[in-house]
Amino acid sequence: MVQRRRLIVGNWKMHKTIPEARELVQELTDLLDAPAMASVTTVLAPPFTALSTVALAIQGRPYLLGAQTLHWEDQGAFTGEVSGVMLKDLGCRYVIVGHSERRRCFGETDVIVQKKMVAALRHGLRPILCIGETWDQRLSDHTERILSLQLSEALTDVGKEVGDVVIAYEPVWAIGSGRSATVAQVHEAHLHIRTQLVALLGQDTGAQVPILYGGSVTPDNIGELLPIHEVDGALVGSACLNPVLFAKILQIASASPESYQHPSFPA
Ligand code: 13P
């Protein structure tokens, strides 16, 4: 049986000034019991402007730093962009890639997403690759096709570090809607993603890649999401901005330290 550690990622999106970021980390820490947190990997992904503040605030605390996107080149004339080298420099360990908000609002295609995956891995950053269908795609029965396509395009030629990839299944319609996917929908999608990962990367690597669920995750639904087969953790949006809610999510995750593999995917 492959043991995959629980991974909970807070995506702050475009929220929090520097003093607010410092306060959020402090409030979260005050609410959490450090030994209990040892069983969960917790990643905070603030906006670029707060990365160095959060990097300082989490020193000696059980959190890792993540960014929300990166450029695929290391440096150059790319006004407004931030590279993997720069993120590494700030102490980032993870970076979100291909979030549906970036695909929708900033025109990120699967080709761009693939370049970002390569760049992240090249700099030793673990990319959290977001994939997910729109509501129309679900209604027209294209969910599995979309997931397979996004996955295979993003993982093309990413090289030998592919085992460091994290996948986040984020159905677009569940993001920020207050309407999480159902247990059955999450189960079906994660199983499909695991099958694709094993087909693309081989049994060993395909079984080791964590798959997170994201989309309206709260303390009220995390307890039913984590026990689903092939759900290794969560990518949390709005609830991570509230220290009480995020602390509850982390506490529930730390009380549920094992992820469950589907019987057909033994190690
Ligand atoms: P919400 O949790 O606000 O639905 O956002 C999910 C998300 O987009 C995380 O990346």
C-alpha cells in the first residue's frame, strides 16, 4: 500500500496586505496544536507581495510556502511576471499551476501550463497542477475527457522529476460557488485521474502523486471528502482566509492521517 501524506493547501488568491498576512499566520498558529499538525503537510500560498512576509512568519512553524503561479522563463523582458528562480529564492516549495482562474481570466492554455510545469520542476518547486471541468462540460458528459486531456498535455515531457507533481481536481463550477462536488462525483473523478496517472507515468510514479480536491471546501465538508478513495488532501480557497475555518480544516485532516487507495492500485 502506498502511503501518501495528507496535504492541505491554502490558496489566498488576491487577498491580504502585508500586515493582514502576518496576522493571519499568527492567528492560525495560535489556534493550532503543533504536534497534531505533524501528520499533515500544510502549504500557504499568499499573493506574491506577501511571500517574503509569510516566509519569515512561518519560520519554525509547521507550514510550507507556495506561490500561485510562475513564468516559465528564468528571467527576461516579461513585465509583471515572476520566475521559478525568484520563487525559490523566497523560500517557496510549491507553486500552483493552471488554476482555472488563470486559464479563464488570463488565457492560460494547456501549452502554457505545460511550460510552467517544466519550469517549476526545473527549480525544485512542486507544481500543484489544477485540472477540472466546467458545468457545461459535465452536463455534456465530457468530464473524463477534459481531465484526461488537461492531464496528458500538462505532463508531456516534464522529465524525470514528474514524481514531485501534485494534482488538484478543481471542478470549475464548484470554485467559489459554495457548492462542493458530491462524494460520488469526487470519487469518480479522482479514480479516473489515478487511472490516467498510472497509464501516463507507470505504476510506481502514478501511484505516488497526491491528488487534492478543491472547490468550496469548508470545515463542514472536509470530513466527508478526505475518506474518499484517492483523495489525499484539499486545495482550499475562501475558507483559508479565515483562521478559525482553516484551523478546523487542518485539525480534521490531522485526525484523518491516512489516504485510501483504490484496491486496484496497490503499490
Ligand atoms: P474556494 O474554496 O473558494 O471554492 O476556492 C477553491 C479554489 O479555487 C482553490 O484553488
